[in-house]
Amino acid sequence: MSGHSKWNNIKRKKEKTDGAKAKVFTKIGRELAVAVKEGGGPDPNANSKLKDCIAKAKAANVPNENIERIIKKAAGDGSDTKYESITYEGYGPNGVAVIVEALTDNRNRTAGDIRHYFDKFGGNLGTTGCVSFLFEQKGVIVIEREGLEEDKVMEDCLEAGASDFQADEDVFEIDTEPSDFSGVLEDLSKKGYEFVSAEVEMVPSTYTKLEDEETAAKMQRLLDALEDNDDVQNVWHNWENPDEEE
């Protein structure tokens, strides 16, 4: 289920406007800068957090020169602006579990915004731990299927240390343990694979359906509002969207 839903989510994101893509680049840029400052410097070989962020950036088609410029700037930046990593948990309409990961320089502003979105679109912000038990952290790598032989890709992935391999008509989805993610990704990169998406994700263990269109529309508007917020880096949820099962 997660593989199919994941790919359709990616297709929806790939179809976003150039303006939305620019916002994605900005968010990944902030994540890269924080990884340099908090993860141990500008060398990805000595900074696993930065290494994972670079992989995510490349999968999102951020140009290499942009990545290098951001890392260089962050390494020499004496700015007093400090970003704090905060995770919010809550419920969308009809109890859909939602996890929001943010990087913010103003905790009060971000918390107020997130609470407002949940209230406005039929959900409510919960306490830490209220939904995270419904998710498992996994490395998730997605490779476009076109022109590739399934048996060969599966063999390469399992040899690289992947924990699971799924194939659908459009893509291959490879799961890893979070600690193995960088190594698996690096191994597959050396074998010449290119990635549609690559990052450590919160993958739901169960999914929630929304039966009526009005509730589903509210849920979609909640997700759109959260993703549009500059402080929000990632939004994970367990909504089983019927539009993604076609």
C-alpha cells in the first residue's frame, strides 16, 4: 500500500508549479544549512545528516551548484539566526494521523500557524507521542522502472543492504533501516541508478479512509496549508486517499 500511495504522492508533487518547486528548493536549502551547522560540518563523508540531505536534494532535482553554494555559505555563515527542529503531532478530519516536521527561528509563530491550520480544517493539534506510534521510520528510495529489469534491480538493492523491495507498474520502491539508508543509496548511486525520491520517512503502519468528499477535501486543504508554510519541512500522514489508488 505504502509504495503505491507514495509514488502517486510523488507524481502529484512533480506536477506542482514552478513557484511550488522553488519553495521546495528553499526548504531543502534550509535543511542542508542546518545539517552543516548541527551535523558536524560541510564534509558529507564525516556528516551523515548532511549526506542524507544531499541525497534528498538531488532526488528533488536541486542543481549540484545550488547544493554546493548552500553548503559553502552555511560553513562560513556567522549569522545569529538559529533554526530549531520541532515535531508536531495531531489529527486531521475523522482522526487521520498527521506528523509535521518543522525548522523554525520562531517557535511561537510556527506553533500558532500549525494550530490554526488544524483548527481551520477540521482537525486538532495533539500532544507529543499521540500519533507517532502509528508510524515507523524507514529509508525510502524510489527508482523509475522504465528501461530497467526488475530481477537485476532487486538483486542490486538487496546486495546493497535494503530491507524490502516493492515493484509496481511505474516504479521500484526500496526500503532500508534508517541507519543503512546512506550506505544503500551510495551503493546504488555507484551502480548508476537515478532516484525519483530518496529520504528517511515516517511510514504509517495502518491507514485511515475518509468516506465522504467534503471530509476528504478538508484533509487535502490541511495538507496543502501545512506544506505551503515556509517553516514546515515534512508532513507525514496515514490518509488512504482513494484518488491515489487509480
